Amino acid sequence: MADRNIAGSSTPRGRRNDVVAAEKERFGGIKWGSAFFGWLTAIGMTVLLSALATAIGVGVGAANSSTAEQAAEQAQQNAETLGIVSGIVLAIVLFLAYYCGGYVAGRMARFDGAKQGLAVWLWGIIVAIIVAILATVAGSQFNILSDLNGAPQIPVDGSLMTASGIIGLAIAFIVPLIGAILGGKAGMRFHRKVDQAGIDHQTGVTG
């Protein structure tokens, strides 16, 4: 909307806005298929980044401790610090993973990047609810998200309803939402650049 206020329809940017508005009216809105593939991307990135973070942590621990016993003792002495660091690392992993997922959804859908990012996050919630129901009805072996560090999960036994558990849930739900929305908007902006390049070519404007 800001572009509309500063550029008339006779300018290249104004013409782009008119074209985008017409396309968005017909093809805009949440695209659940694109969001699903964005969610798959987010889960894949969560696994890869978690593995990388774990490998780095193990490497640092091995470098600073000569024996396994010393490493364990150091961990016990600095449990609170390690918990804070783990929370920060988890937040970074989730933000980057869902940013990538939102970006994929935004690129695929072309319009309404923020909504596509929100849909990526909603897919995570939907899957978490389904998995929680399966785990409650059929057994914990169906809790397929338990092995994915940071993947949104719905606690079914109350084990996470502690102060640290609530903080963990906040990280697992709020950080991915922010990352997915920002990623979706970034993916959408790519198409606006492509649209502008096409309008510039038609009007003879060179960058």
C-alpha cells in the first residue's frame, strides 16, 4: 500500500502495483499446499541445524575436557548456564528453520507472504495435535516428533508443564511463528522484484 501512495499508475512502480493488485485479487490468499511444503522444509532444516549444533557442542566439549568424566562434572557444575545456552541455540535453530520454510512457501505462493508464513506455522501445530492424539490413543511410539529437537509438540502427560517446560513451549511456538512470517514476506518480495523487472522492460527503463 505504501508504494501506491508514492507512485502513480503511470510510473513503472505504479504499473507494477496495478498488475500485482489484479493478480493478487485472483490468486492471493493462503495456499495450503505451498505452506505444507514450506513446513516440510522447516522440519528438514530443524533436523539438519540441530545435528550441526549438537556436533559443534560435542566438538567444543571435547576440546575443553580431557576426559568424559571431566566433561560430565563440568556440565553438572554449569547446568543453569548450559540450559540458557541450549535455549538460545534452540531458538536460533527454530528461527532459521522456519524462516527457510516460510521463504519456500512465499516463493511458491507469490502473494500474501505473511499469510503463507502463518500457514507454515499452522501446519506445524496441526501435525503436533494429530501426533498428540495418536500418542494418547495408540501409545507413545506414535509420537514421531519426540526425536525432533524443537519441533512443536503438545504435551499429553503434563511433563512439560513446569516453569522450564513452559519457556520451552514458548520458544517452540512463538519463535517459529516469527521466523515463518518473516521468511514468507522475504519469499514474496522476490516476485515483486521480478514483476518490477518485467514492467521496467516494457516501459524501456534500465536499472
